[in-house]
Amino acid sequence: MKQSQLFVKTQKNAPKDEISLNARLLIRAGFVDKLMAGVYTFLPLGLRVMKKIENIIREEINAIGGQEILMPTLQPKENWQKTGRWDTMDDLYKVKDSSGREMALGPTHEEVVAPLAKLFINSYRDLPVGLYQFQNKFRMELRSKSGLLRGREFLMKDLYSFHISEEDFNNYYEKAKQAYFKIFNRLGLKVYLTFASGGTFSKYSHEFQTITPAGEDTIYICQKCQLAINKEIKNETEKCQDCGGSDFQEEKSIEVGNIFPLKNKFSGPFELTVIDEAGKKQEIIMGCYGIGLGRLMGTVVEIYHDEKGIIWPESVAPFQVHLLDLGAKTEAEKIYQELTDKKIEVLYDDREVSAGEKFADADLIGIPFRAVVSRKSLEKGGVEVKERRTEKTEIWKTEKLIKKLEK
Ligand code: ATP
Ligand code: MG
């Protein structure tokens, strides 16, 4: 894509009321726009990153047999009354139409997916099944000051699994846990598997926590086995639930995902039952598994940046290479064409602005490779390549650049 045609321009300053680092950088670099606290528009660059995150998650969830669906945002009050959550969920947005009919804007989708599953799951042969979606959630978050980390409207991947037995559930839960590790690993994030309280229905749940000062959570990492416990459940005398260790390191962290045994919490109210192999009626056992995509994008920025801007990991960068024309337009155009023909994702800075401005924007936007085409680089035999995360520059022939970036 030619930068001269890009809808968004970078900005010198972020809005005064935006205090979070991730949002300030993402706004300045032109990835998102803030409509109001906790509500953001994803601009062309930002949407490209979100789509990459989405595809990584999709690949890994498909690999454990997930089937993708898309459920509605607007949900009937009756379903929420059935589970009791119409009155107990503090962050539920409720809307009323002109006829007085009340509805919920989905903060999560158990109230839709459980009755949906009831339509198609009749026998133990229909199990297990995993249904997931990428969908905007709405939550009345009161403290929306962490940029993309805490939206009031935000994109989530939510997966729900259905099982005939605890044993089958445990197997699936373990597979989902491994899929989550793969997802965060591909995004360049080190995560700590963290015990958290499971609410009233289950003894525990697991969170995936990434350490950063921007985090709203506090976790205690066991120095012996590296499993962590969330502050909210941990009592002073507690030992590590896994290895019995008692030496913990306290850290600030972000919950980038979680997995949660639901037991019969939702299959009960929606009468989600099946006939088992012995011909006996059984309540289905459910699990749910969430990941916030915007929160992930914000987390990546919190971890991968410097004073000049963002430093995207290759897996989620909006483009693979930022090609800068510095007074050698004909040659730069040709190289842009060559790279594009090879299906390499290029942002081509063809603008009539100063070299300083181009360099500053390249650093701010944070594409992993920068390739400068100038008279000087051509005399030296190619393009001047620099990785965003290092200071070193090298002259490469176009073929070498293609070889490096071709998938
Ligand atoms: P938190 O404790 O941070 O509020 P949660 O326990 O409410 O999170 P879940 O309801 O389990 O989170 O949602 C699943 C995932 O969705 C979370 O792990 C997180 O990645 C993401 N998420 C939750 N709330 C938000 C939000 N307000 N903005 C962006 N992402 C969110
Ligand atoms: Mg919450």
C-alpha cells in the first residue's frame, strides 16, 4: 500500500485525556481512534493487526476442533433471567426498544450458546463439541483508563465446549490450555498460567497473565515451578497449588486470556441434557475460554515499544516491510512492484515529505523491517535495510529482501 493514499496520518500528540501508553502510541501512529473512554475505532493499520491476531487464534482453535459461528450482540432479557444474571451482573448493558421490550447487549454468550446447543445436541454421539466466535462484547466497565486493555466495547474470541463427562471435559480443557500457550507464543508474549478463583460453581479457573507495569492485576509466581496465583485468591499462608513451593515473586500483570470450567451452571437452567450410552439422561458439562483481541494488541504495544514508537513482532505487524523512497522514486516504485508481486506486504512511503519525517513515522508505526531506497543505497548496490528492533543498517540486494520476507 502506498502511504500517500493511506487514510490515516500519524500525529505528534495523543489526546490529552488518554493516559495509557498503549492507546497513546496506537492513536499517534494511526492504528486506532478514540471515540470515547473504552471505545475505539480500528483504522486501516490497526485492523490489519487485529486480523492477524484473529487468524492466529483461529488457526489454533480450529486445530483443536473448534467450529466457528457468529452469535448476535442483541440478546433477549428472558435468557438472562433464566440464569439469574439479568439482575446480578453489574456490567450488563440493558437496552429498551420503543415498545418497552428489554434486551441485553451481550457481555458474554453463555445465554445464547447454551440454548443454541440444545437445538442440535441430542445424544452422547453429538459430543464433544466446541463452538467459538470473534464478536464484540459490551461491558459497563467503570474504570476504562487502560486504553485497549479495558474496553467497554471490545472484540473477544469466546469458545464454549460441551461434554458428556468430567473426564472428557478435563481432556479438552488441557488441549485448550496448550492451544492458548501456542497462541500467546506466536504473538511473542510470555504468559504465566495463573490459578484464579472459579466463582461458586467451580473451585478454580486459569488465567494467562503477561507481566508488565501497565497491568491491572497482581500475581504471585512460584519460583519453583513458575505457576502463578492471582492476588484475589491467594491468602498469605498459601503454598503453590502445583508443587507446594512457598517462594513467590509478586508482579503486575495483564490477563490476556482465561479458561473456565462451567460444570452445569448453564446446562442446568437451559435444560441441556443428552441420553448417554447406557440410555440415561445426563446434564451436559460445559467449559468457556476467552481471549480479548484488543487487549492482546494493547499488551503487545505495552511490551514491544521504545521512546520512538511501536516495535511489532513479525507475526502481527500490519505490514512486513516499510519501504521508504528518499529521492529515488523510479527505482523505489520498481522495488515496490517487485515485492508486491511476491505477495510481500509492503507499506511504501512515496510521500513528498522530508527524510526526517519518514524515518520518524517508520519508527512510530513500528513495522519490523525498514528498507530505504536512495541514490546512496543504489550506489552501494541495493536498499538500506534496518530492523526496527536494532540500530544496525545493511545494504541488501532486492532479491535478498524478497528471500527474507517471502512466506
Ligand atoms: P477482567 O478481570 O480483566 O475484567 P474478565 O475476568 O472479566 O477480565 P472474561 O469475562 O473472562 O474476563 O473475558 C475473557 C477475556 O476477554 C479476558 O481474559 C480478556 O482477555 C478479555 N477482556 C475481558 N474484559 C475486557 C475488556 N473490558 N476489554 C478488553 N478485553 C477484555
Ligand atoms: Mg471483567
